[in-house]
Amino acid sequence: MPKSKSKLRKKLEESIGYEKSGGHFYNNRVMCDVLSEMRECHNTRNYAALQGLIEEVQSMANRMEAGLRDVKDLRELSEELSERRRQLKKLRKLIEKELGKV
């Protein structure tokens, strides 16, 4: 005999499209949705799901920070590449100038 699902569980499954995805959880929610559910847990004084929601927000925040770090690294590498190309261009001009004197 299957257990009945809690209202919060049903709402969670509907919000992430659990049934539509063939019964698999896919994290396509935004952090604001999770924070809203945390507020709902507090308002109803039902803290059973709070730990899971905290973990979900933490993993979302970690991915956001990693993405920001990757963008920063990419920008820095792009700037360094541009600088190295300028240096190479100057060196080529210098070599051409020196070879022309010989």
C-alpha cells in the first residue's frame, strides 16, 4: 500500500516537474523559490523539510560562486592573452628592425 504524499512534497514535485520528467528530480528551480519554501516552512512551523532546503540553497550558492569565479578567471586570461599578443607584435617589429640593419 503506497504512502500518501505530504502537501509540501506534492508542491515540491509539481514545482520541479517530477511527474513530467519520468519521476526524476531535476534542479531547475531558482534560489528565490527555495527561499520562499523556507519561509513557508517557518510560517507553518513545519521545519521537517528545512534542512533539505538549506542544503539545496547552499549547493545553488556554491554553483553560482564557482560560475562567477570561472568568469573572472576567463576575463583575466583574456586580458593576459591580449597583453602577450601586444608584446609579441612589438618583438616582431623589433626583430624586423634589427634584421634590416644587418
